[in-house]
Amino acid sequence: MTFRNSMLTLLGVVIIIALGAVGMGFWVSGPRYSGPITDHFDGREFRNLPDADGKPVEAKGFREVISWLFTRERTEPWPAYHNDPPAPAPAPRVGGDSVRVTFVNHSTVLLQFDGLNVLTDPVWYERVSPFQFAGPKRNRPPGIRFEDLPKIDLILLSHNHWDHLDIGTVEKIWARDQPRLVCPLGVKAFLEQKGYEKVTELDWRQAYMFDANTTIHCVPAQHFSGRGLFDRNASLWAGFVIDSKVAGKLYFVGDTGYGPFLKTTGEQFGPFRLALVPIGAFKPEWFMAPIHVSPEQAVQLHKDVRSEQSVAIHFGTFPLADDGEEEPVEQLQKALRQHQIDPAKFRVLRNGEGLTVD
């Protein structure tokens, strides 16, 4: 084979791979939301609220992603897989004004109160990617076996990223329990494409009355969205406030960077009896700061929203950034000491560990 033919063959292979990647990127992309223009939707894409100086806040783009990938300096390698045994099964229901929070993994938390079972961003699969043979792989099993999960009444989905909307897990829960799904704008169309019913989508500052005692408020977060190459910011991202006449106000912060909207949420809804606050995937901060709070910012968030009891989420399960496995927790404890906050007021639970909130 001549050199020219070899180069043409190589070029053909590259083109085929590129076309395959583009095709796959299109295939996994979600539908694009269409609706009226607002302060965070320009008619085609969603955007974050301005920062404290009034400047726009955006997730880093393709050029910065490439720069990060070629200059990554992980604080320390994550250790080998932790084959932790599952925790005991949670109670089927929790009544009265008690609030039971069980940290499953990552941003998956079981909230039990007033006879309801609420699950946030459920992920039980091994990888958070379009495939189970590639992509970020969990470093420890879920803290609760799926089979031990009580009947779920309500699922809160913060946005459509793979580590928060694991469609395989949602499918299993739906097949078993048919819960109500509450999600931000644009995610409903994706879920309905998959055949799910009982889906309620909300814009920021909208609310949904789940039952006579429980109202779900959709509140701003600072992040971005997308499952493929062609749906970046085509659907919304959000946090949720659960306003229970029996259990009080509970705040699922979701996936977010730090911004003045957090204090606004605290002023509108706080104080909170419980807040689920992300602490991980914060390095390198030049890249992650627009979309993920650091542990130091998580403590400030705890103060801003007037949380009486916070529980850490979004750490220690999937190696998504450059912080070490234990670094978010270590930095959180340091920040709590600096702010003179009792660590008992901002708990780090083991996978599967539960806490009854007084």
C-alpha cells in the first residue's frame, strides 16, 4: 500500500469515528424546551442569574474543557473500589413531624416525613454516562440496596446530567412504584419520550402542591444542562424547597455554583429545618466554580439559607473532578472550624447512613 493510500485510509477511519461520535452525541441529546422568554431563558437556551456584580455566569465551554483535560492535576488518586456492605433497609414510612434523611450516594437522598418517601436524583447504576462500559464509574456501591428501598411517592430531579438523571434507575423505580416526578423546564419532554407519566415540570419560582400538606417550590440554581452534543442548556436546572405543614421546610440545593440567589432563597423560605448541600467536584476552581460550590462556599451557603441542619451531598462516589476522594470532607471540616460552626449542624453521612432531624 502506498503512503498516499495509507493516509487516505487513516483519514477515512478518522472521519468514520468523528461521524460516529457526532451521531452518538445527537442520539443521546435531549429535546429542546420551547417557551416564553424570561430572565433566564432567551427563547432557545437557559442561562444563570447574574453574579453579585451583575455579570453573567456561564459554565466553561469546549476550549476550557480541552485545556482542563490536558492540564489535570488531581490532588491525589482515588483509592481502589470500596466494597462497603449495604446499610440496613430504611423504615417503610416515617410519621408525625419527624424527618429522616438517608444518604444513599452522590446526590441521591431518601427523605421520609409525614408518611411520604421522597427521593432526590436517584442513581443506582455503575456508571454515569450513556454507556455502562465507559464513563465515570462509582467508587463505592450505593449505601442502600435498590431492593431495600421503600415505596417512593415522589422523585425530585434537579437537572438532566447523567450523574443526576440516571434514566435506568428512574425506569426501575417507575416500574415498581409509579411515583410523581418533579423536574425543571424541558426535562418533562425527555421523560415523556421514555414513556413516563405523572411528570410535573416547573420553572424557577413556580410551585406544585403534591398533597394537602406538601408543596414543592422550584428555586434557582447555578449550573448548566445537557446529555449530548446538541442539547447544552436546552433544559433548566434547579433546586427544590419542600414546604411541609407537618415537617417544616426542607431544601434540596441540587447541583450549583455559589451566587446571590442562594441568600434570596434563604430570605424567602428560610430558616430551613434541613438542607442538602453539595460539597464535591470543586477542583480546579477556575473551571468548576461557576457550576459547583467549594466546601468553603458550602458553609457560606449553609449560613445564607439559614439552615438549622445541613447534610453534605455530591461527594465521594464518582471521581468527576480533580479533588481527592476525601478532600471535600476535609475542607468542609476546616471551613466549619473557621466559621465556628458546630460540625453536628453540617453532617457528613456515610453511604447508607441515616439521620433523624430534631
